Amino acid sequence: MANKTLSRRDFLKVGGAAGGAMLLGSFVAPPIAQAARRLGSLDANGDGYIPTMCEMCVWRCGVLAKVEGGRIVKLEGNPEHPHSRGRLCARGQSGLMNTYDPDRVLKPLVRVGQRGEGKFRTASWDEALDIVADNMLKIKQNYGPEAMVFSSTHNLSQVQFENLLNGFGSPNYGTQRSLCFNAMVTAFSLTYGVEEPARNYDEVEFILLVGRNLTEAISTSETAELVEAISRGAKLVYLDPRYTKTAAKASEWIPIRPGTDAAFLLAMIHVIVSEELADCEFVKKYVLGCDDIVEAMQPYTPQWAETITGVPASTIDRIAREFAAAKHKALAHPGWRTSNFINSFQTERAIATLNALSGNVLTPGGCLAAESPEAASIGLGKPPQPPYPRISALRLDGVPWKYPLVPLKLGVFQELRDAILSGQPYQAHGWLVARQNPVLSLPDRARTLQAISKLDFLVTVDIIMNDTSWYSDVVLPEASYLERYDPLHIVDRKIYLRQPVVEPQGEARSALWIYKQLGERLGLGDFFQYEDEEDYIRQQLAPLNLDFNELRIKGYLDPGVAQEEREIVFNTPSGKIEVYSETLGKAGFSPWPTWEDPVYPRPGEFYLLTGKVAQHTQFGTQNNQLLHKYQDEPRLWLHPEPAASLGLKDWDVVEVTSQVGSVKVPVKITQAIRPDCVYLTPGYGHASKGLRTAYQVGANASDLHVTYTDPISGGQALSQTFVTIKKA
Amino acid sequence: MKRKNHYAFVIDVARCIDCRACQVACSVENHVPMENTRIWVQDLGVQGEFPNLQHIFVPYNCMHCEHPPCTEVCVSGATYKDKDTGLVLVDQDACIGCGYCVDACPYNVRYLDKKRGVVDKCNACAQRLEVGLEPACVATCIGGSRLFGDLNDPVSKASVALQNARNIVRLDYEANGHDTDPNIYYINLPNMEQLNMPELFQPLVSQSGALPRAPKYTLSEQGWKHVAVPLLAAGIGASFLVQAIYFTKQLIEGEKEFEE
């Protein structure tokens, strides 16, 4: 058994095949090194920097990978990329350990023991792909294509994954979105006609972050901009029941009662509109609902909000005035993971409204742009493909027949899981999971495992043996992000490339290759009309007449698209910012941002809060030894007051119990949390013994999370789980 | 005699978000074994009572002292203060791994690399400086907290940051007539007027032997997390002084005229 820890010096010993290739490197360079030498990125010894793109989270920073003799030795932030600007966060810096993880799956695996027993044999790609295709086709033949579920999390190859499921004819697609940003995206789509408006910190003077923990949930450039703005003297008001590291940088931390953010924000709106503090001209011209908003917001006085939020009315009143006074230099951040309570959609609608009132959307230098940060009128090409087959089956996740307003592409993942379990409205039989770990990410792990037990076939595509792979029938090893190409990415009107900087280890292959191979075996070859990864990208570049080699040398290309000057029309039914939304009204919901009273814990219960640490991304990085090295042990945060009444000392192990499960975890007694809350960092408590660094480290929050779905946005309410605590 | 360079770290405490990108970058750049670290971010802990709290993070590493105690105890001459740059460096080919310097360092920023049998510590990424790059920790610092530069150069990032600082603090060490005169300058401490400075920095130089982060670790029996926080008690009778330094022109010119 290999040593659990791996020193940098041991890198050279790991991965026999790749190591062997490296030793020969100076004589017979592997193809990637050969190509990089030809392009001038690497010198004759195979040393140098190759530009590519990070994938340790979804922010996609530009990377300069330093390569020596066929090994990655350091990653730098690419100064030319707007997301990194020369910097990488802890996760980005650790990225080479993602590639050199001693627990990489390097050959296709086929299960030989019971599910979850962890017994696999290796197989050739041909055999493994044949097994997967045979099982999928059998399910299609016996139960229809809809009996096959597909799921994958935010990644650049997703477009080809979607070809696989749409070509196959299944409507059942699970993404992480309902566990993450459904509330934000649905609210901003309805209000502004844009999924995720871009933020602009250049001139910001007043920042309102509603649970957006930007210094721990890091988006490199945005986090840097926030710190810069604070250093410049911008005011930061931060709402969070927990004193996070963002709270530590805030001018004002408001430890609001969980689930009541919307009440706070509605009262701010009340103050601004009833005292006419907003930019009236702007509001009248661009905002739908400005005539009646005073009346609609009439009940939401600061005094009313005080009783709900626990925040003094005078504080809310003052913050409303400060926000309004900053005019277009105020920013109410839309947030990101907004899956907290079933009223989180209303929180987001209120945030959207506050921004509309500030005039920041349309004023030059304003802090919010009603366009997606990735929007650009660059007409990339795409391999030709036939139209998708018509799909008539209902979606198992209830969109739109149960959730009429949830955007189709967002879906309701937790509902999909429940439908697999219930067999309603029909039984799913197979599940293809790519680069995703639903066993850990979905609420209520026991329920997810039960759902999996109802399947005839489960296959995962991943680089390590994550928890879902552990329960799979076949595991297909993907190349890491430093070993493969992905389709191109557009940021700020430029085209960025992810390209391999080293050979894939073992028999790992890119997602583009895996999906194509599988597609061909499923009779869907027409949806995968590219020779290989480079051909795919050449087809993307073809209509723009851009040079692939230049792209590989620089890591990006500027097609010279000017920023469009166009008349301001919002992509909503009225063409205005819809603070008043008829779409919502017609679907039977309040057309105005409104207050929905959340559920409150009973005496003796605590809110179970979830969140982030800066060293990890969700559920996929805990096995990275470089990150493990510099993380704190995950503990349950608890305020000293309840700790005293429960007779608990720091580091005591406690049993935490919710309606659906129970975990044991040491407590961290801290002033940094409200007395009615506890907090546990998610992503720990891995069950897969194939993750030797992460296995059984910490407790798994999804063992505790109860499944609650917001009927409007489909978002899972992750902070709506209540727990009791006792000494273990 | 004036050196060619007077390299120093300047750390803007207000900008540190404790994300630890610097630590990972350093570990990778410098081949630091998994059980060791060359640089730290000292978490001073959440202070105050709910909801009036304060949380400060203090990055640190070798202070590249003007008068380093480590060089004086080195029997092989491996540890030296570079004449041109002022950096305190270890010639690992000459190091015999006796560990005297590890014990002598009042800041506990050196470690014995057991596998190689040599002492290792922050070298300000001298290998990067040679090719015109900043130290790895500085280059990747998300908040722009870590700065590095030549104080002999009035327009270096470090000099400019000192010129514009709201306040400047150093962690000086004095014992038995020895004064380390460190080259990490902390700037822009928040709420400086309200802080009890020596108390604030107490955990950095804990006399009690208590570790600043709980000594629990979860991965390997080798316990590298345990060693990763080697802030053991300083020598008996030694005392650290937290100096508030007010910027003077002489400082930039490398003449050591500090007011305490």
C-alpha cells in the first residue's frame, strides 16, 4: 500500500507509465511536449510555461503551467487572464496535486463485488465502453430512453455531455444548479432577463453582501476587487448569521436571523420608495411597477422587519439611506449559492429590486451590469449535428409540470433523486454521472444511496474514486484539467483555451473523447462529428478565421469584437426591469417581491448552516494533499452560551441529529455564530475508501440535510434543516 | 556600509483574508515536504463578544533579520546573511543538519528536513528573484496583502506601501542585548488605536507552548499538521517587543533609525 502522504519529491516515482515517458523525455518527447516545443512554449529540455485554464472551481482562471521534463512543477496565475490577473487561490495553486493525486483512477474499472463494497477489476476502454453502451441500450429498449438519467456539474465539456443525453432522448438531466444558484438565476432572469448580472467594483462605494462570503467562497478576481474596494474605503455591510472571514473585513456585520434576509431587504425597499430616495427618472423609465411599488411595499416597515430579523429598525433604516445615498455606486450583490430557505427566491427578488432602485444597472460606472459576465457576440463554430429526437416523456425533476417557473436548464436535482426512489411518475433504471458527486452533494445521503440501490446500472466519469464512483458499476477515468482539452471559453470578448500541459496519466482520457466513444456505441455518432479534441476546437475557430497555434501559444485570442453600443432593452416580457412580474402572477405567485415566513426551529433545535472554506471546492477537492495540508479540521461551530447549557467544552465530540440522520463531530466553541445556529463545512465525511486522504475525515453535512424545495425556483433549502446536539 | 539591496516583506494586515494561497504556492515552489511549511498565516482568533467581534490574520515567515541569531550559532557556516541582498539563506550543500539554528530562531520559522538531513526555511524565493519574479507567496496573494521589495529603492512596491501606510509594526525580538531587527513590516493594522498590541501578538510567540491551532490532525501518522504549526515556546527569559514604527525617510534609504 502506498504511503498516504506524498512529497513533491515522490512525484517522480508516481504513475509508472507517465514517469517512464518522462525519463525518456529528452530523447523521445511525448506528443504534448513535442508540440509545445514546436510552438516554442517549451525549450529543448522540455522546460517552460504552457498557458491553460484552471478547473479547481468554476471561475476558470488563466494558468501558466510550469513544466520541467514532462512534469508540472508549478502553476502561476496568468496575468493576461481577467479572472486570475497573475494570481491563483489556494485551490488553484494546489492544482498539480489534483493531477498527481496518488488516488487517481488510471484505468477503466468494472465492479466485481457488491455495490459500495469497493471491489473492481480493471478493463480495457473498449470493454468498459461496450458494457456501458450495452446497459444503456438495454434500458432504452426495455423502458424507453427516459429511464436513463444523466447528470453532470458545470464544466466546459458539458455541451457534448448534453448531446449525449439529448441525442439519446432522455429528458432527465441533473446538474448541481438547484443545490446552488437556482434562486438567484430564476429571480434575476424574471426581473432583468439575465441569469447572472456582472458586478463592477471600479467605483463602488457601498457593498451589501447577503451571505456572499467572498473571501472564503473565492472567485479570484472578484475577491481581489472586493479587498481592493475595502482598502480604498468602500463600505461593506455583510448579512450572515456567522462571523465569516468576509465578516472580519466588513465595516458592519449584521448577524441576521437565518431565513429572514428578505424581510431586511424589503424594509430597505420600503424606506427607499416611501421616502422617494431613489433615482426617480431612472425608475420611471426602466422599472415596471414603479407606480405601485410604494403601496406594494407599504407593510414592510423597518419596525415590522425588526420583529422578524432581530435587527434594530434604526439600523435597517440607516442602511437603506446609506445604500440610496450611494446611488449607482451602491451594489447589492446577487449572491451565488443562494439555496438557503424556500423563501430565498424572494430574497433574490428583493436584491434585484434594490439594484434597480439604485440605478446602478444603467449608469456608466454603475456597479451591476444587466449582462452575463460571459456574454459576448463571438460566433464560435460547432461541429455539425442533426436535430435532437423529440422527447415526450415528463421530466422526473418536475420541470415544468410541477415547477412551472424553474428554467429548464436549471432543473431540480433533489426532486430527480426522489423520483428515482419513488418510481413516480415512472421508474428510472440507469444513471450516467460525469464529474459530479451526488452521493455527497445531494441532501439526505441515505436517501440518495437508497435511490441508487433501485438502479440497474450506474456509471461515473471522474478522475478519482469519489463517493458516487464507489457505488458505481463502471468507472471511466477522465484526464485531469491539466491533461486535456475542453471546448473554448469566452470572457470579456476574448477566447480562452484549456489545453493539456502534460500527457494524461495511465489510460485517462478527455471528456470529449469519452463522450464521443460512448456516443458512437449508442448510435449517436452524428452528434460527435469531430476527429479528436483539437479538431473540435479547430471547428470552433473556423468561422472566425483564427489561428489555433496562436491560441495554443498565448492561451487566448482576441477576435477584436467591439463592445456593442445598443439601446437598453431588458430581455423580459415588458422590456423593462420587472420588479412587478406578471409572469410570476400568472403562475399563481406574488408578482411583487414579497415576504414568505420561513419555518423556525423549535426550542432545543438549532439552524444547521452550511458554507465554504477557502481551501476547498464543494465535494471534489478534499483528497488533494496540498489542500489537506493547510486546512483546519472541520468542526461544528457552536456559540459558548448554548455550549455552556449543554455542558460542552471545545473539542468535545457531539452527536448532531436531524430529522433524517445523525453524525458525530467535534465542536468548535466560538463567538463567531449566533446562539441559535450551528455551522458545519460541507464536503467532508467521504465514504469512499478509494480516497485515502479524505476518507472519513470530518462529518458529512448531507447526512443531516433534509430535502426541501422552493416551489418557484426549485432551489434546495440547505439552511432549513434543524438539528439537536448532545455530547457523544 | 550600505548593501546593494535591502529586501523586505511588507504585509498589509488589513488585506489578508487567510485564504492560504501563499502557503500552497510556497510549498509547491520550494518542494516543501508535506509535513513541513516555510510560511504561516497566524490566525489571532475571533476576539470580542458576539456580535462585536474582530478577527485578524497575520502572515509570517523568516523575518530575514538584520541581526539574525541563527547565523551566529551555525557551526558549518551554511546559514548566512547575504551580503548583497540582506536575505538570510541556507547553503544546503554545506548544512550538516545539526539543528542549532532551528532552536536559535526566536520566530521558529526554520525546520529540519528529516529526509534530506538539512535545515530549510523561507529564502524569499531567491530562485525566482534571480529571473525577475516575485516570491511565490507574494505573486499569488489574492488580497494583495503580501508585498516584497527593495527598501533601497524608493519606488519598489514595498517602499511605496510603507510610505502610504497608516501604521507600521514589526515583531522585534530582544534578549541578552541581542536585537533581531526583523525585515517584515506589518502595515495597516485595523483599529490599531484600540488594540492592546503586545496582547494581540501574544499567540504568535506563545510562551506557554500552546499551539495556535489545535494540534489535531487527521491524515497520516507522521502528523505533518502537528509540525506544520511549530510555534513552540520561545526561550526562557526572552521577550518579544511589538514595535510600532513610524515611517521615516531614513528607513527607505536603509539607515536604521527607528522610533519605538
